[in-house]
Amino acid sequence: MLTEEKIFELFTQSIHCSQLVAGEMAEKLGYDREQIMRIAAPFGGGMFCGETCGAVAGGVMAIGMKYGHCDPGDVKQNELCIKKTAQFLERFKARYGAKNCRDLLGYDLSEDGALEKAFAAGRIKEVCPGFVLSSIEILGEIMREDE
């Protein structure tokens, strides 16, 4: 079970928010956690440049794991995936007012030294674990609606 303390500890060990969300959901959805965490690795810190929050990116990956399609012409599944993605994004933004890392964190990670400054100021510890836990919670809500 992930806690804010465990999440922050993993951050200090170079595990990213995107990996935590996608990895946590991978196990619940029957995917290999290690493989998914590798795939999710480059999405941390808003793809390391402050764009889409890694916890959001990991959540969108989880939507793909559950609702994604791979068969050409599968319009029904494609529409469901689009709908579930929109729900996830809307709920996250409703909670936090933004989806971009730089807006949520208050630091532009595309700038040299910004990540170190955010850690030193305590901002990563203050807000990022909550983004991870909220993403997982929102995903659970969305997926339970199908039951």
C-alpha cells in the first residue's frame, strides 16, 4: 500500500510519479508491474520538462490498460477509452485546478536546477505524493463505475 511517506521515499530513489501510478494500477489490472514502470519512466516530472503531470500521465496509461483498444475499427472501445480519459482528466483538474506539472508544482522543471530547488523547498514532498494517491483514487472511482 502506497503512503505519502513511501511515495516520497521512492521519489528520492529516482522513482517517478508516473511510474508509481501506472505500476500500482498495472498489478490491479493484470499487467507486469516492472514492464509498465519502465514504459512510464520517461513521463515523470511532466516528461522532465514540466508538461503533463506524471501522476496524470500514469493515470492515462492506466486508462489505456483497462479501456484501450488495439483492433483496427474498434470504434466502440475507442470511444469508451476517450470517455474514460476525459473523466479522469476532468476529475483531476477539478481537484487541483491544473494538469501540468509546472502549474501544480510551482516550478518549471525545464529550467536547470528547478527539480533540486523544488526538493530543497519541500514542494515535492508537500504536493506530489498527494497527486499520486489522488490519481489512483480517481482511477478506482472510474473503474468501479463499470461494476
